Amino acid sequence: MNEMPVSPEAPKKNNTMIIVAVVVVVLFCCCCAFLLGGWFFGDQIVQSLGG
């Protein structure tokens, strides 16, 4: 019989830090967009709310 040697499986990589970094970057971008939107359109938003 011609058997192939079995190679040991490589340990799984831990992607937790990558996932956390992506989530932090996305939240940071959302906060920046929200603040910039308030900065540029704040007066219009207040006027539309009747303030």
C-alpha cells in the first residue's frame, strides 16, 4: 500500500484581536461621521426641530 504521511494540523490562528480592531475602527469612523455631520448641518437640524 502507498500511504501518504499524515502531517500534523497547524494550530488555529486566533482572530480575536483582528475582529476587535475592525470593530473599533468602524465605531470610530461612525463617531467621526456623526460629529462632522453635526458640525456642518447642526444649524439646519436645530431649525428643523423648531429650536
